[in-house]
Amino acid sequence: MAHRDLDDRSSGAELAARLLQLPHAVRRLADGEYLCFEGDDGDSLYVVRAGALVACRDTLGGRTVVLNVIGATQVAGEVGVFTRSPRIASLRALGATHVAVVAGRDVRDLAGHDGAVLQAVAQATMRRLDGMSDRVVAMAGTRLEQRLAALLAEVCDARYVASLSQQQIADLLAVSRESVNRVLSVWVRRCIVELHRGRVAITDVAALEEISLAV
């Protein structure tokens, strides 16, 4: 839901800032470039500094299923770091994306000395699982307007700008670009969003939240 996504942004930013104090490398990914693949070694944690990552898995039938979208200041890969297990999903850049890569041993050492960090990581994991559950429910019958509002709230940055093209949004929601364009055009007329090349700016956060919560 939009309200939860927007409220969680500050807590996610605090965790990201703490993790970025640790030694880390920076990966700069082009749109569609993979950061890691399902089954890879999982002993590093990722902090999205700009852009977004799509967590996805390939089915036996050759389809790619989107599990989650991980936006700026959010973390990814924490399950592998603490369970020392392989990646359970692939991570692909959604637009130009910058990611900090933190060694798992440094994250575990920090969490071992600071319980608040461990708790924050656990909460981030639970939010991601909740997001996956919400996406499954949405696919089962939630109106496109609600799904689109929730997605924009989930991936927008601190300026409430979602760096996604309409085609990328359509792919994530498993609908046509034309369907996305029809909804966004209505929202433009209602001054809820502004459309720019490759991005959507949210101009009325309260209205978007109301749409995501509509029944």
C-alpha cells in the first residue's frame, strides 16, 4: 500500500546510511543489466543508491516472474548474508542503477554489535515479503489503478519521482503499455502525476495513496 511504502522510506534510509558507513564497492548498472543471478553465492548485501532493482525468477516454461521491486535506499540480498545460502532470485537493474556492495562478514559483524541494525534488516525482509504477498493478491483481482499507485509509491525516490518508462511499468504489472498510459493520462488531468521521458513525478501523494487503498 502507498501509505506503508512512503512511511517506510525514512526507516529504510536510516538503515542504508548505516550500512554505507561500512567498506563497500559501487556497481553502476545499465537498464536491464543483471547484478546477480539465482543460485549465485549470496555472501554480500546490496544497498540501492539510485535507480531500482527487480527481483525475478525464471520458470520452467521460460517466463520471467517479477517477485519484487527494490527502490533507492532499500537493501537486497540480506537473506543470503545471514543464512549463508545462494541467491534465491536474480536481481536486474530497472533503469540506470547504482548499487553499493557490502561484504557479508562486515554486515554480520555490525549486526552482532548493534541489535538495532539486525532488527532493521529483519524488518526490511518482512516488508519485502509483505510486498510479494500484496503483489500476488493484486494479480488475483485488484484493479490496475490500485496496482499502479502502489508500484509508483514503492519505487519513487525522496522527491517522489519514479524513474520508470511506461513500458517498464507495463512489464512489471503484466499489462499492456496502452492500459498504463490510459490510467496515467487520467491522473495527469487530475494533477496527481506529471509524465516525463522515462519517469513519472508524483505531484499529489495523498491522492495516490487514496487510490491505492480504494476498495
